[in-house]
Amino acid sequence: MKHLVTGFIAAAILATGAHAQQNIVVGHALSPSSHYGVGAQAFIDTLTELSGGTFTGEQAPAGQLGGERDMIEGLQIGSLDLVVTSTGPLGNFVPEVFALDLPFLFRDYDHARATLDGEIGQELLAKIGENNLVGLAWSENGFRHVTNSQRAVRTPEDLAGLKLRTMENKVHMTAFSGMGASPTPMAFPELFTALQQGVVDGQENPVTVITASKFWEVQKHVSLTGHVYSPAVVLASPVLFDGLSDEQKGWFMEASKASAAATRAEVNRLEEAGVALLRENGMEVITDIDKAPFAALAEASYSVYTDQYGTEMVDRIKAVK
Ligand code: PAF
């Protein structure tokens, strides 16, 4: 009798496909060889290994599934499984996350990583979880710098009148208005052509992205302004994640941590090697930048966040050692 019951259960599991293999698509904006691509592949490899092949995965790179905002919407409705995205458009869905996009807030990579790996990072992942998304781990894009086709930018005066593509993020847009540029929000997949056709003069992104996107083909000058730290996050669809067993959820969490670690290692490597690569490809790299006047003008953007949430989170982030 006992064998008969076990047999029925096994047959039922097979019939419902509970042990069937599932392929997870990981969407992101950049090439498979970029820091996001390296992180996406680490996620896939770790998940496949931990699950003994129950889960496999593939990348949907280079914005194949749309801009980051579109991909986040896809997660919410369950048309996408998993996305590695910057926080650029995420504040539109989870406004508390705007705190991380405030300019000149993080001192350096150690400060940013310690914040995201600590209590604050966990709190913000939980906030993401309250907005029909699953925040699995903090990954990384990097400190952002300004590139343009017109002139060497050393001071805020040099930004005056430059049409600068920003992410669809009101903190960034307010900061660049304050610093004197004309911010033009645009989804990343449209950016290269917009730079090529002169729809915008410049853009801002980390060295990781400038190199991965070969922006030297359409931009002459890069100023290492480091005006904002750009976190990335591994997000899953609740439609997928809520249907997993606890063990499977654990595999996804582990795979996300492996993804973030691989991405950060690649950011480290490119921060070292990337600037030389920009020069080799003909860009003028401006390093002698006094950040203080930029920071003073960008400060107006803090109110986008603090008017709603006060200054407590900003003070807590500044206090992280
Ligand atoms: O500029 C952006 O939109 C983002 O930095 C990018 C390149 C999509 C990476 O998250």
C-alpha cells in the first residue's frame, strides 16, 4: 500500500511537471562581455549548478527586451523572469530608492558597497519587495562620468547649454539642471543613435558602460566627474519567484550574490584598465576636476528625495564607514 501511494505521488509530480527543467531569461542593457553580462552569466552558471540542472538560463543582453524601465514593468506583470538593472528608472517604481541616486553622496566604492551590503541595503531590498518586484541582491554599475562631443568639461560653466542625455530619473535631471546642462531623459537603447545624430551632445555613465558601448565612436571628451554612484540590482518577477519552493528561492539568492560579486570584480578591473582604453580609442580624458562647485550646484536635487522622506536616510548613508 505504502509503495502504491509513493508511486501515485511520483506520477503526480511528473504529470504536473514539478521537476521539469525551467529556463530563466536574464535581461540587461549591455553586451554579454560587459560587467552586466559577466554578472548575468555568473547568475546562470551558479543557478544551474546549485539546482543540478533543474534550472538553466540564458542572457537577453543589449536591451533586446527593452529599456530598463520597460524591463522592470515586464517583471511586474510576469512577462520577464529576471533583470539586472541600474537604479536609474527604479525610483519611479520604488521612490525610497531615489536616496541611492543622490549626487556626490557616496565617497568611494568601499562606502557604496558597505552601504548596500549592510542594513540600509537590506531595508531597500525589502522596500523593492513591497512594490510587486523581488530585489535579490545589490550589484553595481559604477561611478558616473560626463562625456560629450563639444568640449572639455572641467567646470559647471563648461556644461552650460550642453544637451545631456540622462536616465529617466528625476534626481539626476534636477542635478544636471542645477549644474547648468540641459538634461534630456531617454531610454538607453536609443542613446547611441541619439549621440550619433546629434540629438544630444553628451551623456553620463560609468567607465564600464562607456567602454562596453564604444562611445568613443560618437563622443570626444570624457570628464571624470564621478558625480553619482550608480548601483545595479538583481530583480526577479514575483510571478516567478513566489511560485518557487524555499530551497529554490535559496538557489536564486545564492546565484544573485554570485552575480553581484562577479559584476563588482569586473567593475574593479575596468576602473583600472578602462581609462587607458578610452585614451587608446581617441577620447580626451579630463581628470583634474574640482568636484566642489559641481556638488554645490547639484545639491538642489536632494529635495526630490528629502521633501518626501526627510534627511534621515541621507545622514545614515553618510555615516556608513
Ligand atoms: O545609462 C543607463 O541607462 C544605465 O547606466 C545603463 C547603461 C542602462 C546601465 O544600467
